[in-house]
Amino acid sequence: MSDFAMINCCLILGACLLSSQAVWSQRVRVEPEVTAYPNGSVNLRCEFINSGTTKLTQVSWMFERNEGDRHNIAVFHPTYGASFPNKDFEGRVSFTRGSLENPSIKIDKLRMDDAGRYICEYATYPSGNEQGWTTLIMLAKPKNSANAIPVRAGSSEVVVASCEAAQGKPEATISWITTIAGRYNHTSVPERDGTVTVKSEYRMIPTAEENGKEITCVVNQRTQNEPRSFPLKLVVEYPPTVTIDGYDSNWYMGRTDVVLTCQADANPAPTDVTWTATSGQLPPSVRVDHNRLLVRKVDETVNTTFVCEVKNSLGSGKKELSATVIDKPIPPPSKSNAGPVVGGIIATIIILCLIGAGLAMYRKRRQSMENGEGPPKHKPPPPMKSGSSTEMLNKPQDKTTAITETQPLSNYERNYYETNSAEPVTDLDDDNTGPPANGGTPTVWDGSGHPPEKDDTTDEPLPPYEPADQNDVEANYANVAREESFVSKAMLV
């Protein structure tokens, strides 16, 4: 047989053995994993199913804390009964039914070191030993705690709060919730019984403003139904900061019952408050009531500087106030109506400006219309030559318009139309014998550069320019309706 064939045979045989072992192992039914707590109890179930012709001779429970290190803790024989050979489990382990088909056991007074793998093994004939194993996981609820650590205000980073989840299994996780600028660090310490203690510290640079600020420690762990929160308030200690209240700069002669109050911000709380005067002894009209200075009557003796000093366990702080005594009381400020008055004046000015602008625009528009500067209401008719039989405009049906358009022209307007009725003159031809190039209209200039005295075409000389009387022009202009005229008012140069 070749080497290749031998290898194939070995592989097939090994696969068959593994398959048969898997089938046999499936007949020992156990729970793959169970959990329990210290000082509690746990049931480890085991049964042999589908035994058929297989004969069950004995069943044993073995405990394996570490891989390969097995110890018998309980044995059941149908003839000799139950036995418990391991002293560590003596009095804590027992069979629940006491039969070969169902040899489940119960372990009481559990310890953390009972965690491990428990093997239920059957001795059978003729197949040999068959087994199944259950992993026991020991859980431990951590002992949670958190506290704020009193610190003194300074410029160095220190631990201001700590949180701990002690002797938990599995290991707990800790987080912080706060708006305070800082950082935190965790440490995990394994315990001898298999549990783990987790510690977390929050560090920051403490200031007086951070005193009393909130910070929350949150612990998460498998045995807890929900996260555990521990709200804390920071404790930052600092010496007193002092202020004096009650002085209104109106200490006039004869005033009575004036009170000054010494306020101190400190942690721990102030233990001592002292009032003094820089001039020496306190005035005789002054009485001290802890942090209050009572002036029964204002006179020249209280025209001094008062000093309040406050002490606590960390140090002291003080504040000075210089009082000035005046002859007469300061009159109370009268209620001023300046605001509403100024507002009313501004509103009135704005309204007057708007009205003035509107009137100016209206007058300008009206003046433009009177001066004829506005656009025409309709397209004006073209001018016609003087003496033509054609009317300047087609007579409209409206009688008013027709009468207006047929009114006689003034002398000035007649001269205007007559002098402009001819076509523009050009002298493009050198030969003057032919008809004029401008269509029969007489030339304006002759060859000498002087205007002709007599028209070559007509026997009548051109009418001389006669300026019309201004009164006639304005009178005739007024007779034409403005809406129906296209010629603006004449301007004399």
C-alpha cells in the first residue's frame, strides 16, 4: 500500500472516531453555562439520554479550576451509593435525585473560587466513558462608594473626588459626568478571591469658584440592573473674601440708625469678625453686633475709616470703608420726564419733515405742470405747410377739440410756420439752369454769399422778420388748450 493510501485511511478512521465520540457526547446533556453569587447555591444538571443497550455503571462529577487540573467532588454508584471525596466541597455538595439517569448535584455556600468547569462523566459498557461539562461563572456585586475630597484652593492639580467599585466580578467600569475642567484615571486591583476592585480619581486645579460645583460618578457592572450614580459636590477651601454693605454716601449730621454689614465669602465658615477704626477707638455712637456696625447717630466722630476683618481656619481677610459726614442730606433725585419729552420732540420733528417733503414734492410737480414741462398727453400732429389745402390734423369728432384746433394762428406763430415750411436747401449741382435740386424751393443764399433780394420763383419778396408782440403771443397761446397742443410756450431771445 502506498504512503498516500495509508494517510487517507488514517484520516478516515480519525474522522469516524471523532464522529462517534461526538454522537456519544451528545447523550450526556448538561447546561453549557450557569451563574451564581457568593454565599448562594447552584444546581448543576446532568442526564444520560437515549441509552438504549448501553449499560450505565457509574457517574462522577469532577471540578477543574485550571486547565487539566481535575478533582472528583461527587461519585454515584448504583450499588455503593454516593460519595464526596473532595474536602473542599465536603458538606456543600449533594445529589438532587441520586440516579444514574439524572445525577444532578447542588452546591451550597458558594465561594468565589468555586468558579470553573464542572464535568459530568458516565462510565458505560461497552462504549466506555462519556461526558459533558458546565462552566460555573461566579458573579460578585461590587461595593460602590464615592466621595468628594476637601482641597485648598491653589494652582496645582489635585484629586478632588474619588469613586470605587470594590470586589466585583466581572470588573466594573467607572465614568464621570461634570462640567468642570479636569481629568480622571482608573486603577484595577485583582483580589485573592478572583474579584476585582476598580478605583477612579478626578483631578483638577481647585479655585474658590469651583466650590460647591456638582460632579457625578457612574458605575456600570454586569450584576447591576442599571448604572449606579453618585452625585457629589466639590469642597474647595479658601480664606475669607470680605465686603462691606450699607453705605449710601448720605451720612448727614443728625442722621440716626445707620447700619454697615460685613459680608464674608469663605470655606470653612468664618469663625471671627472684628470691627475697628483707623483713627483708633470706635466712635461712642457706634455699636457692634457681630458682623453689623450700628451707628445710632451720625456726628463728626463717625467721619472716619471703618475696618472689618474676618478669620477662618485658613486665614483672614479684611475690608476698609471711608465714611464722609455731610451737613445736609442729599435730596432724592426727582423723576425725570426727559426721556418721554425727547422722544416726543424727535417724533414731531420726523412728522414735520415728512409733511414738508410731501408739500415740496407736490408744489414742484404742480409748478412743472404749469410751466409745460410735463409730457404730452397724446401724440401731437405734424406741422403742415402754410397755404396748403390739407388740414393740419384730421378733425376729430369731439366738437370742443375741433374748435380748438381751427383757431387762427397768431402773427408770431404764422411767421414761425411760414419760415420753416420750406425743405432744407442744398446746392449740389453746379449748373443752375435746371430745376432746383431741392424740389422747387428757392435757395436761401446766392453765389455771392448774400441772401437774394427777390425770389427767382415767385414775384413777391420774402416777408421780413417781424417780432410779434409778447402780449399777442401769450393771449393766443392761452387760447389753445394745454392738453391739445404740442408746442411749448415760446421763448424770446
